[in-house]
Amino acid sequence: MAVDDITVVTDFPHQVEVIENTWIPLSDGTRLAARIWLPESARDNPVPAILEYLPYRKRDGTRDRDELTHPWYAGHGYAAVRVDIRGSGESEGILEDEYLKQEQDDALEILAWIASQDWCTGACGMIGISWGGFNGLQIAARRPPELKAIVTIASTDDRYSDDIHYMGGVMTNDSMSWASTMFGMNTRPPDPALVDNWRELWMARLEANDPWLIKWLHHQRRDALWKHGSVIENHADIEAAVYAVGGWADGYSNAVPRMLAGLTCPRKGLIGPWAHKYPHFANPGPRIGFLQETLRWWDRWLKGIDNGIMDEPMYRVWMQNSHPPATWSGHREGRWVAEPCWPSPAIEDLVFECSARGTLECDGEPTSPVIIRTPLTMGQDQGEWCQYGLDHDAPGDQRAEDGCSIVFESDPLGDPLEILGAPVVELDVSADRPCAFIAARLCDVAPDGASTRVTYGVLNLTHRDSHEHPESLEPGMVYRVRVQLNDIAQEFAADHRIRLALSNAMWPLLWPSPEPVSLTLHRGVLHLPRRPSRADDASLPAFPPPESAHPWKTDVIEPPSDRRWTTREVTGEVRLSVLRDGGLIRDPATDWTFGARCEQHFDITENDPASTRITITWTWRQLRESAGFDVSTTTRSSLACTRDDWVFEADCEAFESGRRVWARSWNETIPRDLN
């Protein structure tokens, strides 16, 4: 993990004791594995505790970031507890799906156990990114008395409308990617150095490891599966203080302002330019002293120190400057701005009409009817739904994609224009098929023509009134729909143009509609959340520079490599391939070597939605040469479709020292449900 601009702290106010592995007993007899960092004085002078609760394996999966973060908290007077969720890492049991009630029930027992330890004052917090951010919210909604505050990073309060599975009711291809990732992760054994009956647990995990996508495809509407764990169902359930954090390059920024508006508990929001990483080591920068900032939060809510953090503005964001398109960036120019509350009464609604001349005008004539029939291969330059700050996962120059879309564009701006919030597009649209979607991209066009995607939004038109009760389109009927784009803070520079691009395909970000579709746009209106500049922005206190504890010391046995490439055939076939090879890493302290390799292929043929296919192969390996231990697994997942059905195939193989010891295959056909 790159830590080149982080100050590594080695001299803490408290000496730190590390408990490599301990067991938390649950009432049903299951034991969960925990790693704990303690101030050495905590057994005589108890301290509050901070829990991170994940399925990603404390032994190897998150150890690199754990080493940066948890010893730092312990060195500043907190017990840091990292627990593997039931059925993951060294924890006993089976992991059957994400965010189950069982996971929450276990967490209530974990918090009670932590609070009862002689080193804990009884006050607990939770911190986590992504899964750990989700379950922090979900567990807070259960109101355990020990939980006083959480920090939730890159998470969501709405598992259907604003998660990796669906966007505007359209299935994202990341749903398949994520399902295949967990399909592979769930095949890994515990470390035999910590678990005597590791092979028994491993075989039980393999036997229970049905690909989660099968279950998810049976729930294509916003039903009880997705409502469970969506704290938006009743924000008032949460009483603990919430610090919600996100990044503009991440897939989860929308939840931060939505929770600020919906929660009734003490709350703050922070969004930087970051991708899906902790803000003290995320790209793009600027990185911040996130550990110092959250320490102030813990001091206020776990130790009762009135340090003024709640007197500061509720919502602080990085206002990004206009920037050229780039598929990777280490830094986004801009400045910090803040709002005392959210929604902010200072935000103005700036309205543009999509005019008949293809322009965005404040007082223009409505557009003449125009056909939207996007090439199915459009979308190769959109990057990943959720960026991780890796090479080529951000959207590139949009000019080629804009050329495949219907665009409306403003005149060059006379003065800079800043927006903060969620742009909205209102459309009058009709379709020639019963199922269709529309995608709207807001772009910043420089004087040289370069087009940078600022934000985007998608709507499955059958979900125009409800994600829970979608309805087929009547071909030819004109519907008025509202497409909300992702929240953003962005400056459009003087002399730049604002471009709205509309399409009805975006592959491989989104799965295409069941049939080729022509939409007719009858009218369009763009609403931008304009934020007037304020003098008090300049007086915001600066965040301190990023700090961390000492990075994890490992040996690289096989170097990692990443590749992303597109192959186009004259027959109209297009394949996007992504290779992420993590190499092999050895931890000399535990003599544990591990690695993973993922290869993804996204196939589509122009004008043929039924040609669409995603194929993903994961290989995981764990070994300890000194003990003759060498285990690997390979999972293969494939999702294809017809007009009426999803066609899913998968297989899994497990090996010990190169000898296959377990194998299974799956083949499922599931009806498509207006998607």
C-alpha cells in the first residue's frame, strides 16, 4: 500500500500491546476471531474501544490497512478491535450472504463482550469502510447500549437504490463482479497456525458456498431482501452519533448528504475527492489527517471531551476544480467548502432547457422530438462503477461516448460556476419497447474540446414510479420521468461549456435492456444545484497532514500486475478484459504467504443484447512452506442472458499441494423481471 506522503508515527502517547488472535464466544457456541491493539496501561486504566467488523480476513486480507490504522488509535488511548465476521477468516460458522440479521446479532454480542473486558470503560465506537461502513449503520440502528458513535465510510443507507447491485433500477455489472469476488473469497481456509480444525471448517465453507448472485437475481425489485439492512427505512432508529464519510470518485457518495438530511442523531458529513479507500491513504488526493480527525470524534463521543467538533459545519466537501479527463489521477485541484446544515438554504436551482438547437439555455425553446438509439458497445470510457484509485478505473475523455449520445450544450461560461448537490434531469420520453433505461451524463467541456464526466445518473424507465412495483412501458406513450444524478461538488471554469449527454446504453457499466430500444425525447430540463461562493470558505481550518502507524512489513514473492484492454472485431464483437493479479505476498512474522488473481471479460456484439456475457475467474492461494501447507482455489462465474432470462453458470475447484480435493458446478436460469 502506497504511504509515501504519510507521516509514520512510532512514538505514541501510549505503548501498544498487540493480541494477535483471541476468541469471542457467542451464545450459540460459535467463536469469532479477533485481533486487538491495547494501550499497555488499559488493564489498570480502562479505555473506550473501537470495533471494525469485516469478512475480509484480519490475518491477510485487510492487514495492510489495519497496521496503518489500529495501532495508531491504540497509541492514542483506545482499544482497537478487529473481528472476522462469522464464517470468514479464522471465525467459525458459515457466511451465507451480506448484511444478514445473524451478522447484526453477533455484533450485539461482540459489543457486550468488549464492554465487559477489564481494559474497556464500557463505551464503544465502530469504524469501517464499505461492508464495515454498512454494518456500522445497521448495528447502530439496533441501538446496543455500548455503541455511542460510529464512523461510516463509503457506505449506503439504501441497499437497493444506491448500492453496487442496482442503479436507478438498472442492474450494474459490478453486481456480478462483486458476487464473483465473494464467491472466491469464501473458498479460503482459516490459518492452521490459529485454527486446529482448519480443514473441517474449510470443507464446510466450500460445501455451503453457493454463489450469492443466484439469490440476488431472484430479487430484482426493491423487496424485503434489500430493505433489510437499509437504514433509510427508518433513519430515526439510529441514536448513536454518526460521522459519514465519502469520496467523489467512489460509488457511495450520495448517502452522505442523504443521511445528513434524514438522520436525527448527532451527525457530520465529509466528502473528499477520494476513491474507495480510507482518506489518509486514498487516491486521488489530497489525503488528509483522517486518523486525527476521527480521534476528535472519538474523544467527543467516547470520552466526553468537549473539543468543539460539533460546533463546526455539519457538511464539509472538496469543491473540485475543472480538470482534464484522466483514467487515473493522484490529485484533484480544488478547495474545501462547508455548509452549516444540509440541505442548505444557500443552494440555488439553476434551470436549463434542452433546446431544439441542441443547446442548454435558461430561456430556450423546448427540443423537437429526437431519437435516442445508442450503440450497445457505448460505455468503454466510463471506468468502474466504484473506483479504487487504480490505473484505468476512472472515466476517460468522454468525446467518443458523447458522439454516440444525444447531447445538449451551453455556451461558454462567462464566469466560473460551482455546483454542490445532486443534478436532476426531467425528461418527457417514449419508447418502442416495454423495457428500457436512460442514462444522463453531465460533462465539463474544455475550450480544446476535452470532455470530463462530472457526474451521471441512470433510470430504468419501468421503475419510473417505484423500484418496488415497476410497470412495463406502453410503446409510444410519453412519460415524464426524473433522473437524479450522483451528488457532486464541482466548479465549471470560465470559458468551459456544460454538456448533458443522454444515452440508452452504457456497457460494460450497466447490463443492456432485453431488446434493442429506440427512445424518443420530447422535452428535457436540467436542474443544477448552484452554490454561490462564500467568503467564509477561506476561513475553514485546514485538516492536518495524514499520519499512520508503521506499515506492514512483507516480502514480495511474485510481483503484482494490472492490465485493461479492449478488443474489437469487424463483426461488431467487443470484449473488454481486465486482469488484476495481486502476486504473492509473504508475511515473515507469521510465515504466511498468500495471493489472488482475477481475470474478467465483458463481451457484447453490436445490436444484439442477447450476446452479452460476463466471465470472471478468481484464483486464491495460501501457503506456509515450513509446514508443507499449500492450498488454492479457483472459481469461475459466467452471466449471460436471453430476452427473457438470466443464464448463470459457475464452478469451483479446491486444491491441496496441487491435488484437487473438492469440486462443484452450478447452472441456473432465472427469469428477467423488467431488467
